[in-house]
Amino acid sequence: MTALVIILGVIYLAALGFWIMKKVDCFLASGNIHPQWDAIEEKKIKERKQRRLHCSLKES
């Protein structure tokens, strides 16, 4: 009886893991997360921060 409970538990965990990985795969494939670092975007962010800093210094 104990072996049956353990076997069913393992099967349940395997099915649950498969379902979770399927959801994660769909999320990653949808493009919501970028798989690699984008140097151009990083440069744009730094330029925006510099402009904000420069503008706030002019107002002061």
C-alpha cells in the first residue's frame, strides 16, 4: 500500500512538473522576456537618464 502511494505521488509530481514547464515554455516563447542583453537599449536608457539629469540641473 505504501509503495502504491509513493508511485502515485511520483506520477503526480511528474505530471505537475510537465504542466509547469509547458506554461513556462509558452511564456518564454511569447516574447515577454528577452533572452539576451541588448546593448543598444542599454545605451538609450543611459542617454535618457543623462538628459533628465541635465534638464533638472538647468531648472535648479
